[in-house]
Amino acid sequence: MEIVRDYKRLNFERFSKSDLSVTAKDIELVKREKDKAIIKLTKKYDKVSINRDKMRVSNEEIKKAYESLSEDQIQEIKNAKNRIEGFCKNQLPEAWRMANDIGELGEIIVPIERVGCYIPGGNYPLPSTVLMTVVPAKIAGVKEIVICTPPKIKDDSVIANEAIVVAADVLGVKEIFKVGGIQAIAAMTYGTETIPKVDKIVGPGNKYVSVAKKLVYGDVDIDFIAGPTEVLIIADKNSKPEYIAADLIAQAEHDVNACPVLVTDSKEIVDKVKVEIENQLSDLSTKRIAEKSLKNNGKIIITKTIEECFEIANEFAPEHLEIMIENANEYLGRIQNAGSIFIGENSVEALGDYSSGPNHVLPTSGLARIRGGLSVRDFIKFVSFQNITKTGIGKLQKTVTTLARLESLEGHARSVEKRTDPT
């Protein structure tokens, strides 16, 4: 990891003109040829031959997926589901109404009807992402949920990752498709003969999935565009170097573009962390990826004060922020920008990835300046209503007609006057 004096945000623009061009062409192909294009692109990118009848995960495949997992594994998926549900239920907002001198006004809360969840299934299949995307949608009241996840070959059969299938079935998802990448995003946006069109697409993916989401936004809603994963750890002289090293490595092993950052006011802790990283990498199965990420993107910033650490954190707006210092809870109010906050040495980021409750689909690349992670609120609409009385329209008439005519919208003004002018 490189020690730097001033942190300057890495260049997170991972989308080249070529990426955009290729993705746009593939999206247009799916719009035009539908299932036929899905078959072509799955063969091209996933090296898997699939036909229309095999795109949907069958009941027989679901049964086999359960058989491939142990009872303990299935139970822990259910345990994670229960904890995430408990957290999500607290996110549910309430409809409201008020009465005043013009009538009654308020907001009703309406769930989005159809949601598509993209679940990565490449080098690191993520059944946890099924839980993190489907559970809040279910709690919000979404009626139709579609899952798309890349196919793989097992025993000469085209299947989806078994743990992903089991997690989806545990949550009651009926529409599971063995389709990944650009073609999955395009299919859920525009619909094909087999894959239904949805209203919103959520979930992380590789850069091509991210580019595809960027390009289809407007034809469909999305959660956000995610870049490489990030963790920023704030530490002091009392922090445990073995914990810091473990958490930096955990983030680094995601992929070679991951961004692990340590910010501390203690020079002494830095050397200890470096030694710990070397020790812990020695027998790590994902050493090659983690080592490259730490070397290329890992940063250590030494500040004069803890206060400066928080200034840097707010400027960086990390996806994951760990506050691993003495009296960490007292500093929560200093955080302005973070996707998710982990307070104290026991709040290891990996807990949030799987089952503590908060969502792991989080903003990256500075997007935490404007939003938090995926939640129940992403799956609902706040729809305002007004029920104006005869007295109320009279009170509003002059204001409305004056403003309408300032904007040269005579029809607006007359629509009010039709109701207030006795002639």
C-alpha cells in the first residue's frame, strides 16, 4: 500500500468509448431480436449454448439446487433473510395527510409493480445479493420480481449457481433466468418472448452490466451505477493492526480494481498494519487478486489529527466506512458522506455483506455524497394527493391565475376561473 500525503480521488471512470459502443450495440440487438439475441450473446460472452426453453430455472433445477447445499447452508440463508427482513421493516415509511384552509393534502405510498434483480454469478456468485435486493423489494410490497443471473455448465447441463437459486426460492421468487451480462439488463428493460419487462433494475455487476444500466436508464429505472468496491478505515494508535489488515484484505479480494484505504493519525500503526497484511496474505486463496488491488489502489494517509481523518472520509465519500478508533460511537455525527458506516472494532464490514441487516448494495465512486445504500425506499413511490374544497379554490385563485399569466399559460388561469366565476 502506498503512503500519500494528500488523497486525490482515483480515476473511477471505467467506461471507455469502446465499452459504451459495444454495450449499446448489444442492447439494440436484444431490443430487435429478443430471445434470439439472448442466445447469441450468451454464447458469445458466457461460452454457453442455451435455448429459449432452458432460460428459465425449472422446478427440477430448484430441487437439485437444494440437494447440492447442506442443511446448515440452507438454514444460514434463512437466518440471513430473517435479519435483513427485520432491518427492512424499520425502513417502511408511512403515508400521511393534513387538513388546512384549502382542503386535504398528503402522500400515499405505492410499491413499484415489477422489479428486476441482477445477481452476479461469475468468479464470485453472490447469493447474498439475492437477499439484499429481493428482501427490501418484498417488504416494500413489490408484486413481481425477476432474477437474472449468468449461466454455467455442470455435468453437461446449463444451470444457474445453486446457492443463488436456493436463496431466490427461499424468498419466493418464481421468475429466475439463466441470463447474465448486457443481455440480461436489456431483456429486463425491454422484455423478450421469455423474459418479462420490469419497471426497475437493481443489483451490482461487472463494468458491462454497469454500462448497460447507464444506457437503459430512462427506459427503466435503476438503483445506481456502481464502480469498484471501496473501504476507508479510520484508525488511531489504539486500533488493532490485525483487524485493520484483515478488513483491507477482505475488500481487496473482490477484484483488482477494489480500493482499500487507511486513514490514521498514528505513524506507528501503519508499520504494524503493513506487517500484518504480509502475514495474512501468505495463505489466502485469493492472494493474487488482493495483492494486486492493495498494490495498485491501496492508499495510506497519515494525518495530524483524528479530525482530519474525518474530513478526508467525507471528501472521499466511501462505499464502506469503518471507524476503528477509541470511543468510535462519539464520532458518528461527524460523518456526512458514506454508503454504510461500521462503528467500532467489532463492526467488521463482512457482517454487513451478509447478515447484520443493512444492505450491501451501496454507492461507490463518490455517489455517497447524494445517496445511501439500497433500501425499501428504493422500491416505493411517494404519490401526492390533494382534495381541494370550494372555499379552498377561491383562496388560491388569485395566486394561481397571476402566476399562470406570468408564464403566458392562459389556459391554466381559465381552468381555475371556470370554477370560481359564477358567470
